[in-house]
Amino acid sequence: MTQPPQRPPRARRCPICYKPVASSQSRFCSERCSAVDLGRWLGGHYAIPVREEDETSEEP
């Protein structure tokens, strides 16, 4: 049985501006996009959803 042809790997894209990322060492295409992402984290634009417990639960 023959193997199906392999697809070439997809080019990675910058999560900020969607330009192709040349280096495999970075997620971003430039220092500017890296700084924009850091600013978003520090500004609270990204958040991990938290499920808070109900305060009316009985405690021993």
C-alpha cells in the first residue's frame, strides 16, 4: 500500500499582523509585533477564564 503524498509544512504566521514568520525561533515577525503582544498582556486584553466557586456552598 502506498503512502499518500505529504503536504509541505505550513508557513508560520505572526499572530499580530499575520505576515509570514521567517525564523523558527520567534512567534512574531518583528520586534514591533512582539511589543504589541506584550502590551496587550500587560493591559489585560488577554485573560484566562476563571470559574469562581459559589459562595453559598456549605463549609464544615
